[in-house]
Amino acid sequence: MKASLVIVTTAIVCAGVSAAGLTLWAVPQVPDRPATDPIVLATIPSAPGAQARLSAALHAGTVSPPAIFSVSNFKRKTVCLVERGAALTSRSRDFFAPPDCAQVWPGLTQATTWTQNEDGSVTISDASGTALLTLTRGRHFSYEVTDIPDADLALLMLP
């Protein structure tokens, strides 16, 4: 009788400890605040309201996300990478071509804006609004230059 009392008491104590452990384990834990990077660079200034415009355009489904394109000049056999960036308006986006793109097409490094036209073509222009290239959509994710007869340029969107 004494042995069975010890066994029953031990079982009840173990069940109580297990129940308490499970209760504490099931309580939702408050996550620690994520650590932020203390380095802040202001190399790319943000335009006032640009984030709100981009967010509204993305939710409306009218703007595709930023993308990287390879620009190929088939006559010169040169290639560089350019970036179509954030939305400026409902039809225009930031555009950036690094210095090595001067070998691919003269003046491409001055390009600052990618504008989607109503007919589906794209105009790449500089800061003053002067059109540098006009592109039409090719197959799949490519664009081809149409306004300069000698230009054998193509832009291909990279994954």
C-alpha cells in the first residue's frame, strides 16, 4: 500500500510538472526588436512622396518592379548593364547607366528617365528631357531601338 501511494504521488507530481511546462511552452513569446543597421548613407536622395506614389502604383498593378537590363550593341560587340528604377510618375521611371555604358552607346550614361509611351514604346531621355533612344518591345522581355536606323541595340531584361 505504501509503495502504491508513492507511485501515485510521483505520477501526480510528474503530471503537474509536465502540465506547468507545457503551459509555459505554449505561451506566445514576444520577439526581440530586430536590430537596425546603424550606418545611414544618403547617397541616393529620396524625392518627397516618391515612396507613396510607388506604393500606390504597385497596388494598382500599373507599374512593374525595378529591373536590370543588359544593353547590347551588336555592331560594336559591347555590352553593359543598366537599371530601370523606381517610379517617378505613372509612366516614367528612374534610369541609370554606369560609365562603362559609354562604350555601348554614346550618351547612354546621361540617361536618367525611362518613359513608357501610350503606343507601348519606351523613350530613354536625359535630365533635360531630350530623348536619347526610342525602344519598342521585342520578343519576350527585350526592347529594340527603332528611332536610329544604324543602331543595332537591344535591351534584354535579366531575371
